[in-house]
Amino acid sequence: MSSCDSGPTLVTGATGLVGGPLCQRLQLEGHRVLRARRGATKATRADEVAWEVATGGLAMGDQPITAVVHLAGESLAGGRWTRRRRAAIWSSRVDATAALATSLARGPHLPRTFIHASGVGYYGDNDTRAIDEDSPRGAGFLADLAAAWEASAEPLRQAGVRVVSARLGMVLSREGGALAAMRLPFRLGLGGRVGSGRQGVSWITCDDAVRAMCWLASPAASAVGGPVNLSSPGPVSQAVFASTLARVLHRPALLPAPAWALRLVLGELADELLLSGQFAMPRKLLQCGFRFEDPDLELALTRVLGCGATG
């Protein structure tokens, strides 16, 4: 079995918040992109590959792949974390990644690079402003999930493939995700801090996340592996995030969401997604000379939301 010299980049989650723009940028840079289509028995388009998630099987025959960017996974914010919901989240990340990694490791050609999504939830709830990739794992469901998710790519590491675990912060996009959900209440003047507001928000614009993944998939990043924080070098407290978003939208931020109310409505999800946080720094990216186009939160929100005088 050999590592392929050249070939397309395979992307799972290719229609998602990051996956869609990533495919577009890769194509603009001259790469051939294959989109993994879940549950299909065969591809219906030339740029698609049928992907059986449970087994990790890819219907692509003997075709080599240069890189894989694995972004597929169940949304964390789809409602209360019931036992069934936690199991679905876990399976869509840990089990699916393990199956895909095993299938690729046993295939006729190894990709040179395997990049898969993870999250800064790995660090648990931590108000330290110096968390980086060497910081210890935290506690809680998200920390356990991220740790197991990253370990699930072990078959490819053992086979000699460069594996990158992209620990994503909050991805800022006008098209969806947390920012799109927050925009309406803030525009209506109903926004404010969440809980104490002291918890950290590690954020990154979708454009910077896509640029970072493209760079990590390139030969220029061949020495970079393991966990990589995909978050801006300017993390802020949740209170600062809320006040900045309100200022960009020319609205007040007067209505805080108390912790007890969030726990009443959302249960465990509130504690881990909204009332906890991290001040994660992208040490590896910065040391390698990666340049963020959106390092400043206010300028980033202004650009992403297209806000002018009217917000």
C-alpha cells in the first residue's frame, strides 16, 4: 500500500456551513474536489462519491486521493441532549470517523493528509486566556466527545498518514450557525450576555476557517499534524462578544439570559454550549506563519454581516 502522489481532495459534509465554501475555494485554487454523498449506492454526479457511513466504504474503486477533509457530523445545537440525542451526536462523529479511517487505511491507496473536524470543547470550561494545543483535556460531554473523535482517526496515524484534528471555535457566517441564530434577537434589541458573561468565546470567521483548512491540506503544511486550534487569535468573553455584536448591529445589549432559565429550557446543552467557554489561541497556526484575515472581532462581524449605517 502506498501514499498517492496526486489525486483529488475528498470532502465529507460538503454541503455544510464550512464544507460548501471549502469546496468552492479548493476548486478556485485548481484542485479537483470529490464530495462524499452519504447513503447513496452510487454517485449521481461526476464530482460525487457514494459513502456508506456505517462501514466507511467509499465507492471510488482504485482511484487515489491526495487529501481527505472530514467535516460531517450531527449538529450539537439541535435540541436538548437526551440520551438518544447524545448517542446520535457521538455516533455521527466518533463511530463515523473510525469507520472512515479504517476503510481508508485498508484501501489500495493512502491519502497523504486526513483533516477532520474537532472542537475547542476539548478543553472543557476554562477561563484561562492562554489555552493552546498543549493544554490538557477538560471535563464534560464535549471534552469526552472531542477526545474520542480525535482518537478515532488512529488507524490512519498508524498507517503513516498525516492526521490533523481541526479544533474549531465558533464559526462566524451570515449563512448559518450560531451567528445567524443570534442575529435576529440582537437586531430586535433582545440580545445580551449569557449567564455571567465571563466565559470565553473562541471564534473564527468562515473565510479564515476555510483558508486554514486549505493551507493545512497543502504540501506547505506537511510538518503540521495533531490538534490545531482553528480559532481567531482574538478570543473574547461572552459579554464582550454580545456587546460587540450589538454595537455592530446598532442595537442595545440590555437583556441578559440568566443561567437558570437556559438550564430550564435546554438542560445539559446550556451548561456545555452556552455557559462554558474557552479562550483558545491558535498557537500552531501562528507559529507556522498563517495570517488571519479577520483577527479583530468587531471588524470581522461588520464584514461578515455586511453591516453599514443601517446594520
